[in-house]
Amino acid sequence: MEFQIEPNRIYSCDSQGTLLAEITFPTLREGVVTINHTFVDASLRGQGVASKLMRAAMEEISRRGLLVVPTCSYAVSWLQKHPEYADILAQD
């Protein structure tokens, strides 16, 4: 699955343009974004797509030198299992 990257969104669509997977991370304040939404189409669930979205988002956020506050329940849970990204978690 190939992801498209926008400034505050990573997503994938099928050949008809139907959204299959998405993660959004809008700006919360200067230098900080919040992961507030993850979506994976039911046809792809259980295949690790949400985890790939999270990893892609965290790499993009890190590359841009930003910090992150997870508010989406999936993001919170995923980050608890991936301490390698603790250095870009905002301390609120």
C-alpha cells in the first residue's frame, strides 16, 4: 500500500479514489501536532495498516522537527508500545 503525504495527513485511496486508510495530525500549537484520527477500511483491518500509518506519521512528524500529542485512542495505545518515539512526545 502506497501512502500519500500531505502537511497534516497521510492517507491511501484505491484506484477509484475511495479512502482506504488515513491518519491526521493537525497543528495544536507552534511546533506541536496532535494525532487525532486514524481510519482503516474494514476490508484492510487486521493487516497492520494502522500501525504502518502510525509509523509513517511519526517519521514525518520527527522529520519536520515537531512534537506530538496523541489524542486518538489508537495513537495513544500504539505509542505506549513503541517507546522509540518517546523523544518526540510533547510533555503537556
